[in-house]
Amino acid sequence: VVARIGGDKFVILLDYADDIHEAIHIASCIKASLRLPFSIQGRVIRTSASIGILFNNNTYNSSDHLLRDVDIALYRAKAEGRDRYEIFGAEMFQMTLKRVNLENDLHGAIAQQQFVTHYQPIYTLPGQRLVGFEALVRWQKPDHGLIMPLEFIDLAEETGLIVAITYQVIEQVCQAIQQWQTDHLIADRFRVAINILGQSFRDDEFLPMLDQSLEKVGLSPQRLTLEITERILLEQSTSILETLTSIKARGMRLSIDDFGTGYSSLKYLSRFPVDILKIDKSFVNEMQQNGQGIVRAIIDLAQNLGMITVAEGVEYPWQMQQLVELGCQVAQGYLFSKPLPFEAATQLMRSGTKGVF
Ligand code: C2E
Ligand code: CA
Ligand code: CA
């Protein structure tokens, strides 16, 4: 039986097959025949298929469950790079279950405002004057302690939940800055950098919400730097350009995070109003073994385009020394301080110390 169950989704039932090899053989044949180019109205079209395979050893008693599991295998095939087949296994179901649970937990965490913002100090080089913080989110899950962003940010982005999380971070950051301002702990040029992923950036409500959070506590937009990735610039849609321009018009700074690790485009970099390039910690790490080439190139590029460079992940004095020699003006990293909870960040400013060396 062959059935079409969605736009480009088909199900083939092989009711004669008594082992999985029969299904694999058919899948290979389908892939091989689709690989040949089609000619439609004089144009050559190439296509491919991602295939999920499920062998029913009579453990299923509902066709819904059969279709659910073969769909999981199909999505795995797509995720693994398309034009391939994947066979459903119990571990796939476990992984999907874990993701579904995590997604549910994230929904709950957003509703119950379980996210807290930590602040990593950012210092000028070579003077080590505190010029700002980077806001980094953590999930304070009851009975689990602090969960780091690497464990949930990707899924939050895939599911769009990142938008709501970003709003909570922005609110917390605005309140924190307002508090520090009231306590006369920060100078005029002190800024906090917030990480903004593409999803949030594309959201129509993003700018109005940002304005609202600032207004609520009477804060100038100049207190904020937004860290975005190169990928956002590559989209080069007019709405992205409008958002970037509005952000600049408000006096916020724009920073490119993890610069050089993705698809960098010099053309877009000079076209968009970027203020800061962040040198990824992988480049800072490599300076000893692979030389200073990339770091030097990023700093030179930034200088030529009138941008500032911020080095991330500085852990050793020799790294700081080399960065100073290369002309990097600003840095953050464990050498100076780990990201700190609000109270500890406040304490750091009160005590006026430069951090840990
Ligand atoms: P990122 O923006 O590149 O942030 C820097 C990461 O490096 C942070 O990890 C920070 O704790 C860590 N780090 C700082 N100094 C050092 C160092 O000297 N050595 C090493 N090994 N690591 C250092 P974290 O907090 O786990 O955040 C991971 C990533 O999650 C961030 O990478 C960022 O992409 C994302 N993220 C964090 N908070 C937010 C947020 O509020 N919103 C969004 N959209 N993404 C966030
Ligand atoms: Ca960042
Ligand atoms: Ca980074």
C-alpha cells in the first residue's frame, strides 16, 4: 500500500516483508530512482528523499503509534543530513521523549519565571577598568540547581520559546541596571550586553517590548549592547535592516558574537551599523598553538572599520598580554571573573576591585 499523508509525505506499507532488509532494499531503490534528474517543461529538476523505516514486530496495537515512531525515524533522517534512511530504534523514542519533556519543562519554567541572569564583568585592556557586564541566562530548576544555557538554548530556539526567555532576561537586566544606577555604582558609559538570537530579533514585538522594559524603569537605551550572530546579518532582509537601524537610532550598541566562527561576510559587516566584534574564545585559546593570525586579523579588520574588539574566554595572563600587544581594547573571561549572580556583581562594584587574577 502506498499512501500520501501530507504535502510531501508518503507512507509505504510492505505487508509481505518478513525482515528489515526487505525494507532497507526498497528504501535504497527509492533513493536510487529519485536520484536521477527529472525533466519538467525543459528544466532539469533534482530531488531526494529522507526515509524513516520501522519494522513492526507485532508490538504495536495502534496505527497511530506506528506512524508516530516512523515519523521520529523520518525526522532523524532529515536531521542527519537528508537523502538517507534511518531505522527506528527504542533509543530514538527515548531521545524524543527527553526533548518533549524538556520542552514541557521549559514552558513551565517560563510561566514560573525560573530564569535568572548572571553577569560576567567586561574590562578594558590594559587598564582593567570595569566597563560593563554580559548578561548570561541560567535556569534555576527546582530540585535541579542551576542549568546552564547550553543544555536548553538550542531547543528553546527550535521551539520559539527563546523569545519568552529573552524577554525575562531583558526585564531582569533593566531592573538590575536601574538598581545600580540608583546606588550610584555605575559610570555613564557602563553598559550591559544581552544575547539576542535570530528568533527574538525577527519577532515583531521585540522592539516595542525592549522600549517598554526600558521605560518601565526609566532607563536610557544607551545602557544596552545587543549581541547578535553573523547569521542575522546574512539574512539581509529589509525588516532586519530596519530593526538594526532602529536599535542604533536609540543609542544601543550592536555587537557581533562569536565573530569568525560562522559565515562571515565582509560585505554585510560594512553595510550594517555594527560597533563591536567579539573574538570567540576558540580563537583566544588557539593563540598559543596556532599563532595569533586570526585574532590579529579580526582586530585589524575592526580597527579599519571603526569597530571595537572584545576578546572572550580569556583565562591566562599570557593571553591577556598578547591581546594587549595586538591592540584588543576590551576583554572578559575567567582570568578576570566568572559570570556572577546579581548580588555578587553588585558587591564587585561596591568593593571596586578589579576581579580575580
Ligand atoms: P556566549 O554568548 O558566547 O557566552 C560566553 C560563554 O562563555 C558563557 O557561557 C560564559 O559563561 C562562558 N565563558 C566566559 N568566560 C569564559 C572563560 O574564560 N572560559 C570559558 N571556558 N568559558 C567562559 P554560558 O553562560 O554557558 O552561555 C553559553 C551560551 O548560551 C552563550 O554563549 C550564548 O550563546 C547563550 N546564552 C547565554 N545566555 C543567553 C541569553 O540570555 N539569551 C540567549 N539568546 N542566549 C544566551
Ligand atoms: Ca555572547
Ligand atoms: Ca561568544
